[in-house]
Amino acid sequence: MLDKVQELQQYVNSFSATSLEELEDFRISFLGKKGKVTLLFNEFRNVPNDQKKEFGGQLNKLKKSAQNRIIELKQGISSSQNHSNLDIDLTAPAQPYELGSRHPISIVKNEIIEIFSSIGFSISEGPEIEDDWHNFSALNFPENHPARDMQDTFFISKEIALRTHTSSVQVREMENNQPPIRTISPGRVFRNEAISARAHCFFHQVEGLFIDKDVSFGDLKQTLNYFTKKMFGDSAKIRLRPSYFPFTEPSAELDVSCTICNQKGCNVCKYSGWLEIMGCGMVDPNVLDNCNIDSTKYTGFAFGMGIERIAQLKYQVNDLRLYSENDLRFLDQFKNANY
Ligand code: PHE
């Protein structure tokens, strides 16, 4: 009987397998219910008493070494299989790495910021949920005045609304700083409009403010002329048309010569040769006084433009909804932009 154990022990020591199936057959034939080792355990009661101790010890050893051999061989097989699965062609060309692109609104916003930063404007930001004071009252919108209807407002309560323009940020800047103030306020604004190709319930603005001693309408015109040429190229011309805003006096609308048809006439400029791009004007003295700036000492100009509008003209995007639909066919086209 002991011989039998030793024989099996030798077999275990020399056994090797090249596949998991082979190994499993080995396990079943040795350690399975009817396996050789299991059967020997069943023989135990037939062993004479004086040999029981030694037989038992040898048998346990055999069982252990069969188990260890299985574990050992299993590891060898799986690591060599991993190797053979590694069938990489190291000479194959690499997979192209897909680069994302910036959103056109970010591209144009960054470009506007860059132009104004280069002439000394700082960047200011403020909350999208505003109180009546910062969005309207401080900006000289009289209570119940129809001018408040110029901007269809999403009210949260009587006093709180989603800001309709980033002029609200400029009020905060004036309240917290004394002139000279030279700042632009980029940000998202909200108006209660039905969504169509030409209108949306939210869009983006950059508004600008410059307050110091002796700031004149000429400064306003030169600054915006400089901006327009940087944005649309040296051949771009501007014109100012009188307009009305409660917070500026005098107020104007700024047009740029049509960049699409070079003023020959096209359907974007409606054959006028001009495109409206922003509102502007000299800050109304009431606004300065509301923000604790001495209107007898200081004057200033302000302007505000829609980023979507500038992007529309730069990239000839005719439907405002494209900016917020996340359509990759649209967004992929801005990969070459520098900003
Ligand atoms: N706040 C105005 C708007 O949202 C734009 C504007 C800003 C006009 C500054 C004049 C001066 O339409």
C-alpha cells in the first residue's frame, strides 16, 4: 500500500500539463470523488494499525503535493497564454488621437477678451441670478417704466430675476471700486423669448465699461473702432446710429460694414451693407450717482455685445439654436481656431 502512495507521489512530481483541460483531467483523476488519492483514503481502514500512522502521513503529503502541483501548473499555463494573446503588431501605424475643439462661443469670447485685455481692460464676473437693483434700478430703469419691457425678463420673485444683461456686473464693479474703472464683463444672460433661429432664451454677452476723468464720446468711438478692426480685419468700418438705453445718454447702436458681401449687398445685411453688432453710449450720470461715483468729477462710456451675434458674423452661422444643441457635426468645424 505504501508502495502505491510512493508511486503516485513520483507521478505527481514529474507530471506536467500544457493546457488547462489536461490539468483538469489530472485533478479529477487524482483528487476527484473517484480519484486515485480519494480511493486510497477509502482504503485507510484496511491498513494494519501499526502502519496507519505512516500511511496516513504519506497520504496527506501526496494529497497536498498534488494540490500544489495543480496550482503551480495553472499559473504557468495562464501566464504563457497571456503571452500568446499579446498579438500586437508593433509596426502598425498608431491609432489617430481625436482632438476636441473649443465651442465657438468660447472661441469668440476669448478673442474679445484678448482684444480688450491688450488695451488695459480687466475682466469682471457676477451672478446670473440678480436682484432688481443691479439689473434694473441702479441702471436708471424707473420703476414700472416700459423700458423694463425692452428685455423680457424671467422673474424668480418680484425682486429677483435671471439677469437680462451683464450691465448688472458693471453696477457691482462701480459700487466696489472708484475710477479709473476699465472692465469687461463676459457672461450668460437670459431673456424670455420663444426659441427660434433668430432668438433664444439665453445667450452670451460681453459688456464693457470705462470711467475716468474727461472720458468723451470720441474715446468710445475710437475704442470700438479699434475693437472692430481687430475682430473683423483692418478693412472693417464702423458707423454709429442714435439709439436709446436707460443707462446711457447719448446712446448709440454700432454697425460694422458687412463682412460677408463687403457692402455689395447680401441677405445677411439685408442689402444695407451694414450689420448691427452692439449697443453703446456715455454712462448716464444717474447711474454713476446710484453707484456712489461722483458724476460731477467723472464720465464714462459703456457698450454691450452678444457673443452669438459676433460668432454668427465671423463664422456665418445662421441658426442660433446650433450653439446649444451639441451637434458634433457643427462643433467639429471649429478645430482650427486659435483661441
Ligand atoms: N445692456 C445692453 C443690452 O443688453 C447693451 C448696452 C450696454 C447698451 C452698454 C449700451 C451700453 O442690450
